[in-house]
Amino acid sequence: MASVKETAENVAASAKSGMDKTKATVQEKVEKMTARTPAQKEMAEERKQEKIREAEVNKQETMQSNAVEHQQTLAGGQVADPGFYPVEGAASGGTGAARPSAAHDPFLAAR
């Protein structure tokens, strides 16, 4: 039952993150349309990127928190591995103990 709850909370966190990212993109487009200088357009782009990073960090923190709660439930209140966090799609038969690959790291693309 705890696994179903964790999965549902992870799906909700992912959906919220997606909505926040879309909102940031739309706001950036509006700001670029109303901007009068290239510097204002650049600031709009930077704000969008920051909001997208923040949404992704919030999602990862929520998912990690959900995994810790799930582990506490399984371990009878004790955390089995405090460094454990799930990978998206882990509910489809994997153990969930794997670390996410660099291909899914939004911070690497910004460098």
C-alpha cells in the first residue's frame, strides 16, 4: 500500500513540475514579446531557466522524501539506506535503487 501511495505522490510531483516548467516558458515568451531591449530578453530567458531548475529540484526533493517515507514504512520506522532515492519509471519492475543517469540530469544541459 505504501508503494502505491509513493507512486501516486511521485506522479503528482512530476505533474506539478511539468506545469511549473510550462508556466515559466509561457511567462518568458510574454516577457520577450514586451521587452524593448536585448538585455530585457536575456533576463527573461535567465528567469525561465531558473524557474525550470527550481521546479526540477522541488520534484527531486519530493520524490526523495517519498522514498524515505516508503523505506521507513518497510523498515518499521527505521531508514534502511538514507542515500536511497527512486528513479522515474522504477515502479515498472525495477528495484528503484539505481541512480538516475546523466541523460536525465537537467543541470548538465545548462552547463
